[in-house]
Amino acid sequence: MACDYRIGSNNPKYVAGLSETPAGLVAPKWLAQTLIDRVGRRVGEEALLFGTLFKPHEALEIGLVDQICPTEELISEAGTFKISKRKTLTIFLHFRKVH
């Protein structure tokens, strides 16, 4: 979440968010604040309180990711972005597979 530009997969088996709450843990303050800064106070606090994990299109809609693309194009899309923008890019791999 701390990346300048976040690209996620459009595979509905993956979700984004903080998985600490469903696991019964408290998210670190800096991480919780980062989430709130990214998605807004209301959505961020609800996600922290209820442990909401967002599907790719929901994550894009609320601003958790900046772009989504097919899984097989994820690495090439990130490379294209890096070359076109001439910035260092960290691929948003905080998506977790739902079993």
C-alpha cells in the first residue's frame, strides 16, 4: 500500500486489504493509517473494524489499487509502466488468494 502506483490482478480469486483483523490481530498503527489515507476515513475504518478484504474491482473503485489487468499481463504491464514513466515501480503483490 505504500507504493506510488499499485497494479493488481483482475482475478476474482484474489483480494486486497489488511488480513490482520480476520486473523484476530490488530493492524500496526502505521499500516492502518496508510489504509485510511488511501481509501478514505469511512471505508478505511470499516475495513479495519470488520476485516473487509476487497475484490479487484472494488479495490480499484475505492482507490486501494490504481490499475488492474489480467494476471498473465501483470508483470509486462508493470514493466511498461516503469519504462514509460521512468520511475521505480514496486508491483502491488499484497493481493491474497482466497481458497
